[in-house]
Amino acid sequence: MDFYLTEKLSGGGIALSMLPEQITHKSSASFERYNIISMGPAEVHNGNELQTFSWNGQFPGRGMKGMAFVKEWHWQPPEQLERIIRGWEESGSVLNFMVTGTNINYDVVIKDFDIILKGVNFWDYSISLSEFRELKIYTVQEAANRDKAGKRRSMSNMAYAREKQVSYTVKPGDTLWGLARKYLGDGAQYTAIYDLNRDVIGQDPSMLHSGMILIIPV
């Protein structure tokens, strides 16, 4: 299971190298619950209201990179993570928030972000996300024009994708994040690979198996 925050505009993002003990969702409607780790659940709203997600967590310092509970391939310095997240918060950036192995996959904005304690081994933090929905109103003619344009773009993108793809056989230890960083130059672009291979990989992007043959956009 992995936590990803990806900026929609730039495609840049982060993955948490250390999972929080629990994630809380607040809503007045129904919930779905997910186990994040044995110490706590995740709750996700199952209705139509705006979702909010919040948790307290820790950014591990350099001395913690080799610990078993730290996903070293996702590790970034705490000061860098603070700078990235603070920048998103201050600019009101729209992010995609996804937790692999669950149905948590929402566009969000950062509602609150605080560094509680800057320790030697860990930086304690709290974060709250609010679902983002863009409201657009079109005339009937505008809607019809957008539908036609969307179909043309889809056909063009499909033709381009067929020309700019290579096949790759998954090896032990491979991750979509690592493949995206290698072939696309940015691990946060893993969704481009996942979208092309959803039928092969299944519902959980983190579940790669040796021998899988993937299509990689280049």
C-alpha cells in the first residue's frame, strides 16, 4: 500500500516513505473502511458529498532511511517534503490523492498542513485534504462542440500513443514509480504507465509481478 500526492498541473508529486497509523475521513453520509496498517483504519465516504481526509504522520530523517518501516525508494528529506507541500498549500494547487489497494483516488486541495515537531530522526506533521470539484456550466452548443473536440483529441492521442510506446518485462523489485522515474523522468508520472496497463496489473498499481509485460510510453 502506498500514499501518493500528485500535482495535477505539473505532474510532479511525492509518495510517503512512512505510512501513517490511521487516516480519518469526515462526512455526514455513509463510509467505507480500509486498513492502512494494523494500527489503524482508513475511512472513505461512499456518497456524493465532498470528501475530507486527514492524518498525523512522520517524515523520517536521513538516519531512518534503512529502517524496515521506511520505504527507502520513496524517501525524500523532510525539509524538501515540507517545502513541496507548503508550496502546494500556499498556491492552492489541485492534487490527486491516491492510496493504492483502496478506492481512495480523489482530486483534492490542502486545507491545513502543520509541522508539529522537527526532531533529529523524525519530523512530526499533520495534514488535512479537502476534495476538489471544478464547476463548469456550458450552453448546449458549447457542450456539443466539446464532445466533438474530445473525440478528435482521443483519436489523435491513441495514434500518438501507438507510435510512442515500448514493451517492458517486469523484473523482481520493479515498481511503477521506479519505471516512471526511469523512462519518463518523474516517478509521479506512474499513472501514465498504469493507465496503459490497467488490464494487466489489476486494481492495485503496487502489485507488479515478475514476468508481466507492460507497455511503457516514451
